[in-house]
Amino acid sequence: MILRIVPFLLIAIAFAAEVRYDCEGFVERGLSMDPLLAESRFTTEAKKNKIQEIKAAAILSKFEVTMMVGSAPGLKEDVDDWGDTVDTWDFTKMGPFFGTEVRAIQPLNYGQYKVGKKAAEADLRQQEMDVVSKEHDKSVELQSYYYNYLLALEMNRLVQDAQKQMDRAEEKLEEALDDDDANVSQTDLLKLKAGRHTLDEAVIDAESGMERVKLAIRFSLGLDSSETFASIDTVLAERSEYFPSLEEAKAIAAQHHPDLKRLNAGLNARQYQLELAEAKLGPQFFIMGEFSYVKSWAGNRTAVQKNAFAQDAVNKITGMIGFGVRYDLNFWNSWSSYVSARTELRGLKLKENYASEGILMKLEEQYVQTTGAKRKLESLRTSLRASESILKSAAMKYDLDPSNTSELVSAYTDNLQLQKAYYFAVCKYNIAFAELISRMGLSLSEYHQLYPGK
């Protein structure tokens, strides 16, 4: 019974270590594991913390509280040289002591706070769009890994099938030679074997291609040594997503492209920074307050212990509050910051004029490349059908006349090359479509949400 259970446990362990994803899941896992993207997202968190700092500084930008406890000497009455009765220290009667001091400053420049907060929020938005743009670029790279993996699988299946077909042809030719078939010679067998170099090259290319793409996938997904990747898709097929028109693609890019959003956020940030630099040219107003309280319960204080606010040589309570103005005398430094912010804003406004046109032009260029790849794929599909018919005809002729090896080898070679070209064209089109989605300013999941089931 134990011997029967062990194989099933081994199978379960093997499957548990296999990581399976479709294209979208593969991309999502790769994006979550990429260290450079994680670093960019960390920068975004730092800018969020900056906004919290601005908010915190708007209320009591300076608030200090100090306290001290200990022992203090008592007081005793004494007569000085002029005959007056005064309190002097009595170190023979020590007692508990408590003191506290509070200092606070409240800025009154609420306009500067609002502008500074808006500038920081626009800067955060700019950083977020920069991260989105990097994610889109990484998404294209990950999709290329996924489809190259499927391509490597197809190449392996292709060469394995071709090997079986060629092996069967060789066996049949050898059987004919053993049967002393008059229509077959040793030269025919040698011609068949000589034509296998193309197949051997394809085998080597398929194996090396699979190893390279596995290494790239292992790094991208962060797999450990016990995990292996396997795609949910079993064949490399043309992408089935909805193919938009050029007008639709341009409309999507104008609305969703992260570079345009980043530029808009940058303009807002520079505008607010200019307003902030302009505001800092003037004075800054604030309210400042200070409060001190000291209380001691040393000897000879029985008469005043019940009064918490009694004052003497040790006990005291003081405070003040006032309205203040601060002005930076280094005016030229503030003016230089203002001029710099104004120059940056003007530069971004100039960039805004041609940024949209440039993005749409790149989108149209990618659209032309993608449609071209699709047309080549359709042409190769037609040629492949014809090649398969030629191969079937050659195989039938070979069954009737095994001596006709040259036609069979030629048909196999042409069909193998066409199948290879066809699958490479499928992979190229799928990656081009991934790049098109990125140029429209969408992630793969966003595109699927925009066009579900089409």
C-alpha cells in the first residue's frame, strides 16, 4: 500500500512546484516582482510622506514641551544688612520640585500652505504617471517573454514531429533496401540522411531558444530553484483581442496616455511652484507663545503649598503671546528661485505644444507596424496551407515510390521552414500588438477591461 502512495505523492509535489499563468497573469506577476519598479513605487511613497509633512507643518510648526522633576532647597526668613526680612535658601530642608516650559509658533501664511500642498500633490501625480509609463514598458517586455516561451514550445514540437516523420521515412527506405527493392538504392538513403542537417539545426535552435527564454522568465517572475513556469496556453496562436481602428487608438491615447498626464501634472506643479516662489518674496506672519511653570514643595512653605500659583524665589508662572513678522533679507536669492521656476514653467508650456502630436505620431507608426505584421501573418498562413498540401502529395508519392527521396526531402524542408516562419510571424505580431497597447497608454489589464470579450 505504501509503495502505491509514494508515486502519487511525488506527482503532487511536482505539480505543487509548477507555476502556471496566462499572459495577463504572467504580466501582473512580473510587474509585482520587478525591483526597479519597486524602487520607483518607493519614490512615490516618499512624495506622499512629503505631503504629510506639509500638512503637519501647517499647524504649530514649532511646538516644544520640556519638563523636569527633582529636589529643591527650602526657604527661611533672614534679616539682611539693612534690617529687612528676606527669604534665603535653606539647604537643610529639601523638597520635591516640578517645572515645565512650552513654546509654540503658529504660521499665518495659509495661502503659502495651500499652494505648497497643491505643488506637492501635482509632483506626486507626475511621479505616479512616470511609474505607470515604466510599467507599460515592462509589460511589453514581459509579454515578449511569454510569447517567446510559446514560440519555443512550438519549435520543439515542430522539430520533434519532423524527426518522427524523417525517421519513419528512413526506416521505410531501409526496409525497401533489405527487401532488395529494385526501385531503391543506397544512394537514395544517403540523400535522405544528407538532407537532415536542416532539421538538426532546427533542433539545436529550438533547444537553445527554450533555455534562454526560461532564464529570462525565471528572473522576471522571481522563481526559486524549486519552481518551474508553465503557460496556461498550450499553443502559440494569433492574439484574439479586439483590434481597434486608428481613430479609436488615437482617441484612447489622447485620454489615457501616462506621458500626457505626467506633462499636465508637471505643468500644474511648476505653476504652483511659481506661485509659491512669488509668495516667498513677501514677509511671513506668525503667532508665537511661551509658557513657564515651576512649583516646589520644600520646607517652610506650609503657608503657600495650597496655592498652586504662589510665586517666590523658586515658584513662578510666566507666559507671553505675540504677533510676529519674518522677512528674508537675502532678497536676491528668493528672486533667483522665482525666475528659475518661471523659466521651467515656460519650457514645459513649449513642450506641451508638440508632446501630444509626437505621442500620436509614434502611436500611428506602431499601428502601421502592427497591421503590417498582421498582413504578413495572413500571407504566411496561406502559404503554409499550400505547403502542407505539397507535403502530403510528396508523402503519397514516396509511399508509392520510395526511391523519390529528393522530392520528399524538399517538401519536408520547405514545410519546416514555412512553419518556422509562420510561428515567428505569430510571435512578432503578438509582441507588436503588446507595443500598440502600450503606445495607447493602457496596461494589458486596462485594455481587457476596455474591450471585454471582443
